[in-house]
Amino acid sequence: KATFFVVESFAQKERERFDILKQCIAQGHELGNHMIEDKSCVSMSRSEFLNALLQCERLIEQCDPGFEKRRRKWFRPPHGYMNANM
């Protein structure tokens, strides 16, 4: 099985993309958080970072009812960069 990292803005563009995420869950794959957009979050404050993280988590929870139990198990920071606020 695989873990697919969700960019919230990409998934929200078309209903079909959202349905694909649901299909991934139905097939036994996992979804991970890749934030709201695929842009660097290095300059974000802690508050901005947490808001962006939670916004994507809410989308994932709509696709995967069991996500709440695994929340923040998988996170891929955009561009792979992190800072002390994360």
C-alpha cells in the first residue's frame, strides 16, 4: 500500500480529485498532509503553520473517517523545508 500526500488546494479544485482520494482510502492506502498549497512554509509563523496544517487535515478527514485516529502521523512539508515553528 502507499501513502499519498494531499495538497488541499489541488484536491478542492475539482470534485473528481476529491473522489479519487476517497477511492485511495477504499483501496487501503493512506493520506498524509502536504498543507494547503505546495509553497514553502519556512517563513510562516507557528500560528500560520498550524492553521494551514489543520485546513488540510479537515479535507483529509472528509475523505478518510479514520484519519482522526492517525492525525499528524504523516506530514510532508512543501519543498521539504521546515523551520523551528513546525
